[in-house]
Amino acid sequence: MAMASAPHTPLAAAAISVTCSSREEDEEYGGATSWSLSSGAPSVPSSRGRRPQPYRRLLHDEARRLRLQRRGQGAGAETPRWVRRTEGQMARYIEDDRAGHVHGRHVVAAVRAVRATASRPPGSMREAMASFVSKLTFREMCVVLREQRGWRQGQEFFSWMKLQLCYEPSVVAYTILLRLYGKTGKIELAEETFLEMLEAGVEPDAVACGTLLCAYARRGRHGDMMLFYAATCRRGVSPPLPAFNFMLSSLQKHRLHGKVIHLWNEMMESYVVPNQFTYTVVIGSFVKEGLLEEATDVLRKMRRSRFVPEEATYSGLISLSARHGRREQAVRLYGEMRAHGIVPSNYTCASLLALYDKNEDYSKALALFSEMEGSKIVLDEVIYGILIRIYGKIGLYEDAQRTFEEIDRAGLLSDEQTYVAMAQVHMNAGNYDRALQVLDSMRSRSVKPSLFSYGALLRCHVAKEDIAAAEDTFRLLSKYGLPDVFCCNDLLRLYVKLGQLEKASALILNMRKEDVQLDEGLCTTVMEVCCKSGMITVADKILNDMHGNGVNMKNSTMVSLIEMYARNSISVIQEEHSSSKALYCRTESSALSMTLKSLLDTPGGSSMACRLIRKFAREGSTDEAKFLHEQLTELGVKPEDSATATLIVQYGQEQKLQQAQLLFKSASASFPVGGPVYNAMVDALCKCGKPEEAYHLFTEMVDHGHTRDAVTISILVTHLTKHGKFQEAEDIIHGCFHDEVELDTVVYNTFMKSMLESVPKQANYTQLSAYMIA
């Protein structure tokens, strides 16, 4: 006789058993003995045509009670299952005197008898159950076993069960015992019971396997749990969804998020249909592992199943999206959460505010503050700290100070990050003394400082150029562990600024000893110190380590390093009076070559290197320019003609004709040079008083088909005329007119001046005038 879960009152137990019509009630109860509502004893027999008013009243009262109970529970409220009973069944139901229990009084008595053995010595079960022999069916014995709370009572009663004639090995009884052992933590007994079930020839079903899996999960024995799960899968048994949920929840509580994800994939392969709890746990583990795409994919599946995520689920996804820089996704998730009527938590709002702060979207941050006030969300210290940072970044220093004071008056000021946020606001405003006051106030209130606050204190002392206080703070930082790259860079920059190169070098050597991983900013500072201190070997090792660790630098940083290294190398060689060959050998495998190779591997790197050569040349640093030019050539890269030409022109201005000729010769031997290089060499020869050689080189350039530059033509004709080389000047002029070279006014003026100074002047002038008119 199937029954739903019955209420625990005598009225309800009697009422849910009656659903007869009026005519059926007359036939069933008419002329029979009615029962007293108070005692259940027989009362005066009713007349045949009279309805059993007590039962009808019981039915109405119970229906009213259930309506009140279901009120406000929505569509998912449980409704009782009404059962039709015959006259004999109803009589037996009342005779059992269940007192609101689902089962008869003899079953209730058996349950109490078994539970009473907890106060007796072991082995007293047979004596306690002597009066129940042959009175309990197998199903009723299973009920008695299910109602036990102690593992020993369950074990002994199960042994007694097996001695009864109505007992037959069943997966139901074993499952009940497995659940009892699992709840009381007797995993070994549960394993023995499972083996006994197999030996008895009982095939475990999904519920039995899931019960043992839950027992493993409850006690945190996840290794055994996963082994047993694999064994059940090999037997073709898939645990029910509640077992999966229990396992997932236990794994997540022990922060085994990778195993949660693995078990989720197993569920998907087994086509187990998850519910809302499953989705919530799995998304939480994906969030903890930082797997945004996977978490978003599970969220889409959850939406398709028409489940609404909880606030914690939205909060984790919003925070993870913010950490990955997915601003649009985080805002969209927040809007979706608000559309479902879910009130965000402080953590969710703090994640969004931090994202707005990072992206400098201050208008949206302030709008979110207003929304939080409208929703009456209590602002905590973290949110106030973000507000202080935003005020500082947009220049509202007084508002930041006022907010800080409000937090203090409200008694919320207890986190060091809030103090540091206020100190950073003062530092951004250049008020380093007020920043130090805030940090001193933090220490006076016994707020334990960390690396975060010590880093802010170090920046204050560095900004004030207080080297003693900065060194003391750095030593305090070192007690907490190795300072980060920002602190090291701050102190190094202070040393460089104050000319304390010995201390800077010692700090770099200590960083090398502690194996500090340099970032781009610190690497630039370290290389600057190494170049100024002559620590070439250390610089080589540092750059080797950076390249080995895959640390990439910006092109501008690499150009700065190349410039510093080139200048330092030249100064060292000049001081040691070494030759250019020794310089090349010294730097053949140096940090400069390595950095230069890295620069050339990037788009536009070669042009940036040539730009640096031109910069060196224009500044008069011809040695550095030549050094870098040779490095490019050795690496098999052709320097741009403009870079070579600029250096040759600079040599000519400095009357260094030999260097210009060597550079021109080496450049021509390595790569074909263009017109700008020829023009530059012609200019250098002219400036060094070699117009005849310049004329021959110009003729060679024309023979090679290079473009003649108007400025170079003007310079060459001027110097040829000055040295009396009128015929050569005339040849150049005739060649320009014959080849229709594009000339400007300055060149024409130069030609006229040259013709006028030649002999005979009148004839030359007339000829020139004819050319110009033509």
C-alpha cells in the first residue's frame, strides 16, 4: 500500500486517508462503530443514514492546514498524495494507533527497542527483539533499520534481520546500512558491507554505489572516492545526480577544483542532466581556476536549462571577467543579474568599481556608487578605499580626504590598504609629508604593515630623496622577503640620481645573488648603472637571463639600452687607449649585440637602429655611430644609406677624411650603396679640400646611374671653382643641362658665379645664359 510522506499529527494521519464521496461514506461507515476523536475508543453506534461527521471535519481541517502550509511556496510546493482505502483498510489503519507515524505501532515499538540497545552492552539485540520474531515483514525490518542513528545498533539489527525467515538478500537493506555507516564515518564497515553484498550475489544499483560514493566524499577520502567511481563506471553503473552533486561539493570544499572540472566532464560524457546546484558548483570551480571561457560556456548551458544563477555565481564571473580585462562582459553580467532582481553583494560592487578604476571610467564608477546608495547596499571599507583612489586620480584631493575622515569616524578604518590609498593620493598631489603622516598614523593604531605599505613608504622617502630613511625601509622590506622589482627600481633610481654608484652596484650584485627576475623598467635602470659603473660582464649576464626567461622589452627600451651600452663601450675603450679591433673583440658577444639582434627581429627595428646612428652622428658622437654601424654590418644587416651618409657628412665636417673614406670603402664592399652615400662622400671630399677626388667620385656616381643631388652639385661646383678647376666645373654644368637634372635657384646662382669667374668670362656667361633661356 503506497503512501506519501504523512504529516506528524494524528489529525493529519487520519485525514489524508479519506477521499470518499458522500455516498461512499454512507455505505462504508453507516451502521459501523464510530471512533472518538480524543481517545480512538468505540462510541455509540451511529444510525445507518448518518454521515461520519468527525472524519469529514478531520478532512476539512487537514485540507485547510495544508493550504496554509503551501501558501507562499510557489509552484514547487509539495502536495500530498491522497490514498483511497476500503472500509477494512481504514479500520486497520486506526486500530494500529500510529499516533501520527507512517508505520504501525509494532514498527514504532521495534524502532524504539533497537534504539534502546545503545545503553546496553553489545550483543543484547537478540534479547531486545525476542518479542518481535515473526511479527515484522522484510519491508518493516528495512524501515526499522532505516530509522536507526547509531552504527552499532544498525550493525547488530542487520545481523538479527539475516536470522529471520522472511529475510532475503536485497540491495535495499544493504543500501540502508551503507548510508548509516557513511553518516557515522565508518568507512571501513561500509566497504566490508559492500563486499558482503557482492558475495551474497546482490548486484549493486546506482543508489547503492552513490551511497558509498557519498560516504567517501563526506569524510574527504577523495582518492578512494574517485577509484570507486571509476570501478562503478567500468561496471556500467552511473551514479544518480545527488551523488554527483555530493562529490562535486566535497571536492570544491577541499579546493580540489581541478578534480571538480574532471568530474564535470565525466558527467557530460555520461549524459547526466545537471541541476542548478551542479551548475553553481562547477562554475565556482572554473572561476577559482581562472578559466573564464569554460565558466562562461557552463553559464550558457545553465541559461539554456532555464536556471537562474545565484548572486555568488554572478559575483565570481564578474570578478574573473574584470581580472581578464573583459570590461564589456563584466558589465553585461552585472546588468543581467540586476534584470533578474538579484541585489549585488559588496564583493560584486567592489569588483566592478576596481574595473572602472583600472579603465579610468570614473563616470560609471560614480554612477555605480549612486546605484549602491539607492539599493541600500552597505558600503564597506574596501569600497571606500576604491572611492578614495578614484578621487585622487581625478584630482579631488579634498573629497578623498573627507571620505577618509568619514571612514575613520564611522569606525571602519582598519585595513592597511585604505591607509595606503590615502597616502598615494597625497603622493600624487606631491604632499609627501602628509602621506608620511597617514602611514605613521596607521602604525600608531597597531595596524600591522605589510610589503604593500612598506612599498608606499619607500616611494615617499625616495621622492623626498631621503636616502637614509629609504635604506632603512628597504631593509624592513627585506625582512618580509625579497622586495619586488618596483621597490628595487625606486632605490636604484635614487642611487643613480644622487650619484651613489657604488651602492647601486652593490644592490645589483645582491639582486643577482637573490635571483631577482627583472622586468622592463628595472632592466633599464640596471643597465644604466652597469654602463656608468663599467659592469659589462654583469650586464651581459643579466640580458642573457632575460632572453632565456622570455622577457620581452619594448623597442624604445632596447634603443635606450643600445645607446647607453654604446656610449659606455666607447668611453671605456678611449680611457684604455685600445684600438677599434680590441673594441670589436670586446663587444663581439656582448649585451649590445644581443639587444641589437632582438631589436632587429621586431618590425621597424632596423630603422630605429639607423635612426640612432643618425642621432649619434648629428651630436658629434662619431665613434658611437661608427661602432653601431659596424655592429649592424657584422650582423648582416645593411644600414640605411641615410645613416651611412649622415656619418660620412659628419666626418667631413670634422675634417676626418680618412675615417670617411674607410667608412665609404667598407660600406661599398659590404653592400651596394646608393646615391645619398656618394653625395655624402663628395661633400666630405670637398670639405676636406679634395675637389679633384670629389669630381672623379661624382663622375663615377653619374656613370653608375645614381641621382645627382642639387646640394651636392652646388657644393662641388663651388669648390672646383674656388680651386681653379673651371673645366671640371664646366663639365658638371654641361652634364646637368644635357641630362636635364632638376635644379633649384641656388644651383643656377652657383653655375652663374662659376662661369663669371672662368676665362673668357663673357663667352661663358653668354653660353650659360643660352642654357638658362633654353
